[in-house]
Amino acid sequence: MTDYLIAGRPILVHAPSNSYLVRYAKENNFAEIVDRENIADLQAAIRRLLADPAHAHQLMVNAQRTFFAHHTVEKNVAMFRALFSDQLQSR
């Protein structure tokens, strides 16, 4: 997911409404979301991304903000180290 967040392209999430990805995208407003199996909804989402450049641009800005807020290498290394130090201490 992180590659998509930083790519500078609009993101379309087509996944069940109870999935983590849909919840995360909604919380951070970084993607056009279709959370139902409905072709008309999917078509409308694609059309909106193509026809509304300002909306698509805002989603891209939000995606990059989300990346830098939560997914930089430094933050991932810190979380990884914390995870393993917790694992080692619990043994």
C-alpha cells in the first residue's frame, strides 16, 4: 500500500466495507472508495477520478500526507524494533 500512497496517482480502493483498507482510506481520505460489489458504483468512481481533477489531486495530496505521517522508513524501523524488543522481553 505504501507504494501507492507515495506514487502521485489517484487511488481507487475496491474492497469490502469492513476491510482495514477501506477504514484506513476513509480515515485519511486518500482514495476513491467503492465498498460494494456494484458495477455502477465502480464506474461512477472511475468517472469521478477522471472527470474531477481537483478531487483526484486532493486524494493524491492526502495519500502522500498519509505516507509521511505513518509510513516513512524511520517510522517502520522504529515499529519493527519495538515489536521485536517486546517479543524478546516476553520470553
